[in-house]
Amino acid sequence: MFIRIFQILFLISAIAGMLPEEQSKLRLQVIDMFKHGFGSYMKYAYPADELMPLSCKGRYRGSETSRGDIDDALGNFSLTLVDSLDTLAVLGMFDEFEQALRQVIQHVSFDRDVIVSVFETNIRMIGGLLGGHISAKYINSHHPLRLSWYRDELLVLAHDLGIRLLPAFNTTSGLPLPRVNLRYGIDLTLSKSDRERFTCTACAGTLILEWATLSRLTGNYLFQQYADRAMSYLWERRHRQSNLMGTILNVHSGDWIVREAGIGAGIDSYYEYLFKAYVLLGEKNTDYLSRFQEHYSSIMSYVQQGVAMVNVHMHQPYRLAKNHMDALLAFWPGLQVMTGDIKPAIELHEMLYQVVKKHKFLPEAFTTDYRIHWNSHPLRPEFVESTYFLYKATGDPHYLEVGRTILNNLEQHARVPCGYAAISDVSTGQQEDRMDSFVLAETFKYLYLLFDPSPHRYIDVDQFIFSTEAHLIPIDLSLFNINATLQKEFDQKTLLSARLYEQKNLSLTEPLNEKRAKYNQCPAMDDQLNSHQYKEQLRRNIRGDQDMTETITTTSAIELEKPPRNETHRRLIASEFSAANPEHVTQLSQMGIQIQTMTDGRIQLIHNSANAASREDAENGLLFIQEMMDMMKNITESNQSPLESTYHMPLTVIPLTNISEPKLLSFTVSSAQFGKQLYGKSGIFAQLYVAQPFSACSHLFSSYYLYSRIGIVRRGDCMFIEKARRLESIHAVGGIVIDHNTSLKSSTNGIFSMTGDGNNNVHIPVVLMFKDEAFHLLHLLTKYPNLIVFMGEEKLLKESFYEQIEVLESLVEPYDQTNDPWIYGQIKWFEKKKLCPMIPKKLKEFELKILQREKYQDTETIEKPSVIQFERFIETDDNKSVDEITSQLFASLNLTAANSGGQLNNIDAYRSALDKIVRAAIVSANQSLSANNTAVPSQQVEIPVIIKQQEEEEQQQQQQETLTTTRSATTDAREYTEKRSETEDKHMK
């Protein structure tokens, strides 16, 4: 009885919430914490940009060991002081605020020869100056005796800094360059370098709040115009079917460099500013809300998996790009609250809170089952921000308890005598000599507001929206007018800046969509959300050790049209199934099929229609079980193992060549017993690039070149699966291993398969290509550096083409479209997809060739391939075979050992010839990519070709070697590290 009474009392206490006295005590504790951090900065670091709390000194740009891109936020302009101005005002520290204002006015200047980040300088410095200016005007209007001396000096500084950032917009796309020199602007030569021509989506799309405010306060229209132009260009770069965005793109061409779509690092504040721009500027003037709605619908359809928010590929949104999340996505529940979608905000926030409770802080990256992926924590504010907005919207005392947890962890693990130190390892509590300016600008501001009951006592924050750096942006800018004299000065500066920058920028603003928003995005509370018990039930569903991608969530409160998830998602068939593939296991679970492992190691499939996700899934489950039974029956009758029946089936690589090539060629290739299997399903389309080093047995260079391409590597030096892992690690979509065994040909030998090492953790397809086909493919690559190939089952080429048109459109002239209406294949498919009838011409040519090929069976298998011209050594002769030409080449090179009956029987000669054509392919590809500004500049390629091998060893190698062996018996005359299996070691002995 006592226990029951205690439980009831505890429940009543939890529901009743925190006592006002306790909440007030926590508010005062936050003020004390802020004073400790800000006071330490002023005592030990000012006028430096940041405080080093363990060293008790300031961090100036260039005074300490470089931290890379992190230091681009520093400009020797008292960053932390400027970033903290409106926090002083919000906390009611008016004396300290006035003193800080005077110090900024007297000592901060931007006429400095320093290169800074446009993104960081905007959100921290321009945002901080505007927040300080707005706070000063607000305090003076409510307390006339305070700040009567202030004459808009911070606004003048913000305008000056904005003018110094304008040269970054001198690009053909209208996207800003990532960095700019505050005194000299941009170096046009430097702006073409790798470091300067790539920017993140958030970096280019997080300007509109500060720059629109700056334009409206000063009258200089250029700021809002340029920021709006960048946002419009980004919107045009979205994927038209998925409505998702990548994270890194080329500021000159608009090409996507990293096509991962998510809501975290690299893209987070782009979505935030789309919605907040609508709030600030109004739907009558912009199309920001409708853009946000399109993105939001896609994010909740593709990026949200269970309660987790994971990265997917923007062109293939059902394909997972990462299995971990980063801490920056913690802002999302707060943004959802502002849009009125409370339920998923509660659930995602609870998932993040479980991570915090497990590790004390939110690691920079963590897996969907709460494990640490990247263990640092720089005292970020995003989780506190979402906690504040959820409490503000729901009044649920649970969020006050979350705030108490955050506050206690900061005090216990981050507080040091000279401020608050970042955590370098959340698992050990090790600290880092770093206190970023956002700790004072955001983290403590949101903590204070969480415990400060509304209406807030010093500044009514409900009259403002917060920038991504938590600076105050007034919703009604008309309340903050400037005097006529200053307005005239700004008008003159506007004319000067317009003459300088208006004509230089070549960007064109796309006309905005006339469609207007129809949804009310104010937070909308339904009756259930008025109950704290109901919200606790939502949170209880999230708690536990289960993988968050598998957690069932509630329906979003915002009823937006979502793309159908299964429109192009093919049902898993029995011949594809692998128990080691997590995606297959998940699909079986949706079909109501449970997998059980028996004592003898076999697996058992149990189907229960009641456990299926839908009736359609249940029917698919029955079909799958029937297919599996039929397949096992056939295997039993033929005494053939499932692996043998699958892995020994031939695949093809088909180059989609230019229309001048008379026929589509088909190269037969061998498969691998690891990685993604392409039998019975759509193949892949991608461009090619030769990996460097060619063996792919060490760190690969030029990773940008291989991103989303098929990497070409040579056999030898390490296991096949090691090559595949290295290709996958840099986001290649597949691999072609070129064989160096001169005795093997696809036309005279059976189809073999490459073995792995027993650990199948590769998810890309890899095939092996024999020497004749390899020579011909590399020759095509020298002629067509942007060559696209199909890898898969030959009979599925046409089907794969129509299913993956959006992928092909991204590869073939994505920005050079024709106005001729063109419908691929069946009109029903076209209408179903609702594609724009403006299709690249090359796709028309490809389709015609594919249809022609199907009709006339016009495929040429390479036995006697066309002539390959080897640099300047020989002249082409249409009547000669490759073997004859290579013999002539070897003779001209004085390689007498190579000339043996017109055959490539000597490995030295073969390797030498292969080296030359590989070099030609790399040079051709690099020149093409450099010319198009789509990748990093070409590097010098070193491919050793000096081979040491005796004829006797070669003969023994040809007798003993099989294609399933995981290493070549030939040895390069260079040092390399190789993992050998016990079988191989015995073989070598």
C-alpha cells in the first residue's frame, strides 16, 4: 500500500511540474554560468576572437596551430564579444551590454587582410551586430534613460561588413564563394581552386534573414537581392523527382559534388531559413513557404526512417547514404514546432534525449542504436534550442527536467576556472581547449529562456524570430527606423556598391512560382497534445535499446502530399535474397516473414500475414515463400548450391557510346561472391574513372573523381574485396577489376567469380573483366572521357534504362536541355512520373540505340574488337586484330619477348601495354573533368610497370592459378602490404 501511494504521489508530482521557486533558481544559475563564461572571455581573452579556457588566454587568427576550416570563423574582430551582445540584453545585464557596445564601437574594424568564411562571418558577426543594434534600440525605447547616446553605430559596422562580403557573389550561378578577403575581396585565380569553388548548401542558403534585415534597415537592396538570388538558385538545383538537396555543390557550375540528402551538417540551416524567411518577409512577396513544404514532405518521406533522420542519396532516396546521424540535426524538432508539426518533434527530441542520457552530451555523430560515431562535443546549442521551443509550445514540465539535465552536465563536466571547455571525448570526459562563441550566443541564451517564465522580463522575444545563431531579428522592422542623416549616407553607399557589384554579377533571378502557400504554419495543438500523459506516451515509445530506424512513429500533423514510397521500389524476389543483407531482412519483415536461425546454421523462414505491414505486403510475402520453395526444389534436383546457381551467371558491361558509334558493344564479365548482386534486378548506370593507385590496395587519390562513378582497378597486390571496400569508402557506386592473366579470355573460358574474405560488408557491385574487353573499354574511355556504362544483366538493359532515367538525366547533359517534347517508352510511364518533357538529346540517342539493339539483336560480343590506336607507335589497320596490333606495338618498342605468335603471352609486355592505355584514359578523363570544373585538378599519376618474373614462374602460375584465388602470383617491383589467407600462404610455399 505504501509503495502504491508513493507511486501515485510521484506521478502527481511529475505531472504537476517544477515548482516556480525551483525554476527561478535554475534561471539564476544559468545567469551565473553565463557570467562565468563571459567574464572569463573579457578577463583572459578580449579582444581576441575566442577564449581558450584551459590555457586561460585568447585565440587570435594565426596565433595558434591552425585547426583548418574551423579557424575561418575568426577574423581578429572580437568575435565572441559581438556574438554575445544580444544575450547580455536578453539576460537583463544592461550595464554589461552598454559597456560591451562601447567596446565594439571603439575597437572593432573590418579593414583587415584576412580571409574569412562568408557563412560564419554572416551568422556570427553580421547577425551579432544586428542583434546588438536591435537590442540597443529596443532597450532605449523601453528605458529612455539608457543608451540615449547610441547613434546606430552597430548598423554602420554591419553595413560595412556586408559590403566587404559582396565580392563573394561574383559567380555565374549567384551562389557565394565560401571565403572572401575582407580587404581585397576575392582572388579570381584562387576562386577556381578546389577549396574555394565548392560550398555547402547551408553555407550558400543561410543569408536571407540577416541580409534582408540589413537591406530593410539601411535601404541597400543589394543584400536581400543577392541572398534571395542564391536561395532561388539552390531551389532550382533540387532533384525534381525527390525534391531533396545534396550537401556540397560547385558555386560556378551548380554541379552537385556530394549528393547526400539529410537535415544535418552542410544543409541544416538552409531548411531553417526557408521557413523563417516566410515568417519574416511574408508569403505575398516570396515563395519560401511553398518551397519549404515541398522539401518538408520529401524529408518526412525519405529521410525519416522510424524516428531516426538518416542521410539518403538525393537521386535515389530509398538508398541509405550513412548509418549514423550528426548532432546538428538536433535543431529539427524546434523547427517542426514552429511549423506546427508537434508529434514528430516530440518523438525525435526524445530519441536525442536518450542519446544525451547515455553519453551526458550529444556526440558530434552517433548511430541509430545510440552508439558513438564521432566522440567530440563543442557545447552545441541545437538540442537546447529544440528543448526550449517544445516547452514553449506544450508547457510540458518534462522539458524543464531535460534542461536541468543539460545544465548539470555543463556544470559537472565542462566548467573550468577560466570558462567552459568543449568535450573532446564524451566517453571519457576529456576536455578541449576551446570555447566557441556560440556557447555564449546560443547555448546559454536558450537555457535562460527555458527557465524564464513568459512573458519574459527584459525583452519580449515573441516580437522576434531567432536567426540560426539565435540573434534577434524583429518581425516588424518598421519599429527600428534610422534617422534621416544616416539614411542619406546609406543611400550614397548603396549607389556606389550597385555600380561596383550589380554589373559584375552574371546571375539571373529565376521567376518565382506564382503558387502561394495555403497552409497555416502557426503551431497547431490538437486536443491530445494538451495532455501531458499523451506526450509522455509518445516519448515512452522511443525509449529502449532498439534501432531507431525501426521505431514506429505517429503520423505527421501536417497533411502534405507525400511521394509514394513504392512507386519504383521493386519487390524482393527469392533469387536476390541474402540473409546477411539488412535491407533484405527489413523487407521480409514488412512482408510478414520472420527469419530464425536453426542449430545447424541453416535459416528458417516463417510467414504470418497478420504481421505484414499491409495487405499488399502480405501477398508479396506469399509470393516470396513460393519462389523460395521453387528455387530450392530446382537446386536440389540439379545438385547445385544456391551460390553456384547465382554467382556463375554472366553479367555484362555495356558502354552507352555516342551516336557515331555504329553499335552498342557488350562486354561479358565475371561476378563476385560479395557485394551487391545484380542478377534478376535492375543494373546500374554510371560514368567511369581509373582509380589511382591502379591496384586500389592503398589510400585512393582524387576521391572527388570517383564519387558516384564506377572505379576501374587492376587485379593483384591485395584481395578483391579489399579493393571493393576502398572504392565504397569514397562513395564509388561499383568497381571493374581488370584481369592481368594473359591466358584467360571470356570467349574461351568459363565464367568464374571473385571470392571474398568471409566478411561480406561491401554493398556495391564488383565485376572482373578479361584483358581483351579491358583494352577495348579503356580505349573507349580515352575517346569518351564522360562515357556512361550499364553494368548488370544484358536482358534487363531496357527495363533498367526506363527505371533509372532520373539517374541518367543527372549524368547526361543535366543543364543543356532541348525543348523538343520526347516521351521515353510508354506514355503511361511518362504520365505516372509527371516528368518535364525537356529531355537531354543524348538520352534520346541512347534510347534509340537500345530499342534498335533489342529489335535487331545488334550486340557485338568482343572477340575481335575494333582497332586500338596506341599513342604514336603504330598506324591503325581495320583488317588487323587487337592481338596483331599489340604484337606490332611490342615489336616497335623492342619488346621481343612479347611477340609470340601474335599473342599477349608475356606478362611484362601485357602490363606495359595496359599501363600506356590506362595512362591515356586517366589523362583524357582528367582533362575533361578539369575543363568542366566538376572535380579537382588532375594529379601526376605514378603507375609502376617494371615487373620481375621469370618465365618458369609464369608457367607455374598459369597452371595453378584459378580465378577464385584472391591474389595474383605476379609481383610488382614495389613495396606493398597484402593480406594473405592461409591457403594462399601454403600455395606460395
